[in-house]
Amino acid sequence: MITCCNDGTRPVIFKIERTVALMDAYLEQNGYVNDINRERLHHEIYMSDARRVAPERWKTVIRHPIKKA
């Protein structure tokens, strides 16, 4: 499983898309591929309370299952 956190400085959707692209590039460079399927899913863990924190300050942990290429 690879885990990556966003940095709270860009619009949320852009951050997640950009973070996933960076994760994919890292996987490719290091001989791994995503292993997302029916049993192994993408997860997002929200570290910030959306009721108290402005969207541009939200922290999210993105987790993807991986396997060797």
C-alpha cells in the first residue's frame, strides 16, 4: 500500500488529481503498478474536520494498493 498526503495549499480536487498523478509516476519509476480492483480499493482518509477547516486547508491521506510490475 502506498500512502501520500496532500499539503493543504491548492484547491482540493486539483490536489487529489495531482497527488494521484505523482503517486502513479513514483510507482512506475520504482517498478510497481496500482492494484486497484473489486477487492482492493482506493481509500481517502480525511484528516481535517470539514465543518471547521476551510477547503483549501483540508488534509487528505490517499491510499492505493500496489504490486510489483
